[in-house]
Amino acid sequence: DTAVSQTPKYLVTQMGNDKSIKCEQNLGHDTMYWYKQDSKKFLKIMFSYNNKELIINETVPNRFSPKSPDKAHLNLHINSLELGDSAVYFCASSQVPSSGRGRTDTQYFGPGTRLTVL
Amino acid sequence: QKEVEQDPGPLSVPEGAIVSLNCTYSNSAFQYFMWYRQYSRKGPELLMYTYSSGNKEDGRFTAQVDKSSKYISLFIRDSQPSDSATYLCAMYLSGGYNKLIFGAGTRLAVHP
């Protein structure tokens, strides 16, 4: 009964390849996020979707493309992978978009996908 | 300068010690403050959520916010080996769709 799940857990691939990471949440939340955590543990938001609509789109290369087929899923597709893309990617969800209105916007994180680009 | 500064540690303490973890921030518009705990190879999980200056206590954990100094702290009393993890402070503005801004995280090791 995992709340936020991601697949795969580990992903090792060659430079130049295209790969996807999938995320699913069973919490009934309306908002989902993708974060990147680098080797120094710095966690930075990439995208956020609310009811399948993109609401936060940080300055990330356009090789990264999120897709939300429904409220419970948010996938991340990465084209032409580069060495610098190696990191842990976390998916998260919250009941409402993060706006500081209270515990309803608490973000629940998945276990992460460790991407290594060789 | 990063918006949120946090000493990455590592911090090593004996079991039973009082631990103090801190973050400073530069944007005085931040109003909501959180502490997340992240065990190795796991996703972050929310520990404490505070708004405005003052203290908030939850069991062995106390979160403190000093907006005048742009400084937040997390205190852990009677620390246990199970508290060994990375602690990330996080904060955001209010209103609209806002990004949660994280500190770099402090790695804590509590040894028996």
C-alpha cells in the first residue's frame, strides 16, 4: 500500500539514450512534483502538475519532459541523456498545490530513482 | 548566495545528546517552514511544519523560527541511533503556486 511509488528504482544507461521514469500515487492527491537531488543532497524542484495541468516549470533543459496522463500519475521522460543528469529523481504529491496554506499541502515523497549516466 | 543555507555536516553525536540543526535564509517573504528527515536511500518525510516565529514541539523534536534573524532551528532531545539521517529544512512563500525551497541538508549520525 505504498503511497507514492516510482519505477524503476535504479537506472543505469549510456549517454545519448532516452529514458522514462514513472510515478504513481494512491493518496488521491491533486498535485504531483518532480525533484532532482544531486550528489550533494541538494533537492530542487523541476516540475509540478495540478489536475494534469503544468503549474511549475523550472529552468530545466527541454530534454526533460513531464507527462501526466491522469491525476495519479506523473512520468518524466528524458531525451539524449548527459553525464550531468546523473542524480536521484524524486516524485512527490500533495493534496493541494504548495502555497503554505497548511498541512493539506504537505508533500509526500516517493523512494527515488537513482539515475546513472555512463 | 543560495536562498536557504544549511551546514551539510556531518554531525556526529553520542546517544542521548541534544542536537541542534539550523538554517538561515535570505528572503524575508518566506513564511512557512518545514523540516524533512531523509534516511539513506529513501525519500524525504515531513517532520515538522511551522508558520510564523516561535517554537513548536512534537515529542522529542522542537522547531524554532526567528523571522527577525531569518533563522530556523530543529532541536532533537535524547537523540537515538534511529535519528541518524539527513535533515533538510524547507520553506516557501504564501499565495499562488509556490516552490518549496530546500536547504542542502545536514547529515546526522547518532552513535550508541
